Amino acid sequence: ENLKNPDWHPFKVIVEGGNPKEILNEEDEKLTNLKLEWGEEIYNAVVTALKELNEYNPSGRYVISELWNFKENRKATLKEVVGYVVRNIKTAKRKRT
């Protein structure tokens, strides 16, 4: 629920080489409590999700669907997506006839 809350902003801005950079505030009370109560693995999953949500939509932090290559555990490229769709259209046509 806290991830969806745009009022919760566990980041701090630092200046690095003259450029402002937003980093996670490790001392945030909610994150500290999460780590103590649920452990390192859950904490890391929440931190990763929080960083991704902040990267894609820092103003509202709502979820954006993304195409994923599960075999290689990374974001899918447009070329991979088009290839997948074309292969599956051909398969679907064969099944109908």
C-alpha cells in the first residue's frame, strides 16, 4: 500500500558533480521497519519496485505494464515482441483451419 502512496517519498536528493541525483533514503522509518520485520529479501524486492516505479512515473507512482523476456530475465525488445506476435498469429491461424 505504501508503494502506491505518492505522498511517501523515501528518497533524498544529493548533488554529484554539479548534477542533482535522487537516491534512496536508507534511514526512512517505513523502510527500516520493513527490513526489521520481514528481512533483507523482502526489503530488497520493495526497494527495487520503489526505484522502478519512481523511474517510470515519479509524480503518481502508478504501475505501468512492461513486456518481459522471461528466458533472459530482462525487458523485452521491440524486435522480440514483434517476433513473438508474428509467430503466435501464424500458430493461431493453423489451429482454426
